[in-house]
Amino acid sequence: MKTCPICHIGSMRKRQVTYTQMHEGQLVVIQRVPALVCDFCGEKWFDTKTVDGLQQLLWSESGSLERLAGRHRQFITWGGTD
């Protein structure tokens, strides 16, 4: 297991987390996003593929975010690759 680069105490473990972000004035909540999470301090790290998928979902011109969820609060289940 890799030691946490932030606290230098805990170990980074694979988990599924909830990713939240304000996007165009709306709270976006994406559930079950794969990440490495420190078992001591809770620091979260996302791999490049996951970050690319999140950015595409949030910033694509296709409007996929609006089609996936409602208008005020958006709850989405991660459909990217692990």
C-alpha cells in the first residue's frame, strides 16, 4: 500500500467516493466515483482516467450533465471506467 503523500501516516486504499462540485450555480453530486483514499486523514486522489471522465461530464458542450439529472441539485451515479 502506498503511504499518503499528505499526512505521511495513513495508507491509500481504493474506494468509491461521492464527488461534489458547484457547476454553473448548481450543486452536482456524483456517486460511486473510484478514488484512492487515505485511511487516516481522508485525502482523496483520482486517477487521470477518472479526472478526464469527470471533466468531460461537467464541461462537455453536448449538455450531457443536464440530460443526466434534474435542474437544481444533480445526483449522478458514476458510469466511467474504474
